[in-house]
Amino acid sequence: MELERFAELERRIRAIVEEHATLKNRIRELESLLEENNARLEETNGVVQVLNGQKDAVRTRVDVLLDMLRDMEVS
């Protein structure tokens, strides 16, 4: 009877150790994915900043052109 209990305890401990190893591997995988996604996000934020700068430059040029047209209409 005692040997059966020890065998059951051993089985449970082995299962816990295996699950722990599986979870550690999964955590490593998820951390790697997170790092990749953070790098992509950083890159995307850089692209957005460039595009916003370009948009602002275009808006400024359009405003200047519109002002020139208004000045022509007045003359």
C-alpha cells in the first residue's frame, strides 16, 4: 500500500516537473514573440512619424498655394 502511494506521488511529481518545463518553453516562445512585436511596433511608429511629417509638409504647401490663389483673386 505504501509503495503504491509513493508511486502515485512520484507520478504526480514527474507530471508537475514536465508541465513546468513545458510552461517554461512556452514562456520563452511568448517572450520572443513579444520582442518581435515590440520591434515591429517601434518600426511602425517610426514610419507613422515620417508619414505625419510628410502630411504636415504637404498641408503647409497646399496652404501656401491657396494663399497665393487668394492673393491673385484680390488683385
